[in-house]
Amino acid sequence: MSKTYKIEVDCANCAEKMQDAANKTEGVAEAVVSFMTQKMKVEFAEGADEKAVMKQVLKACKKVEPDCEIAI
């Protein structure tokens, strides 16, 4: 399952850090962050709980980029 989320991120480098953090999160098959569109597309691993995974993604992203926001 794939879902797109609206994000707030200040620069392209920050977006790349968020993408790396999201891709390392358990339950995420693939995450793509676009600074230009301010969106994050997440492909969830089979059987993953979308809400629980996104809470972990937000937590991981906040560690690398404290100012980031994800509209979950």
C-alpha cells in the first residue's frame, strides 16, 4: 500500500535526510521525499500498520531534522 503525505521541510538537504530516516524505519518498503512539492510518498511493507509506522517515521525524521512536519 502506498500513501502520500504533506510535509514541511526547509531545504532539499533536509528533505534528503528525512527520506533516509524514513527508509530506515521498520514497516517502510520505500519512502520518497520531494522538497519541491513538499510531499512524502511512502510505500508500506506488506502487513504493516500504517498509523504506527508513520508515528515512527515522524519520530525518526524529527531526530535528523527537528523543524520538519508531516501531516499524518
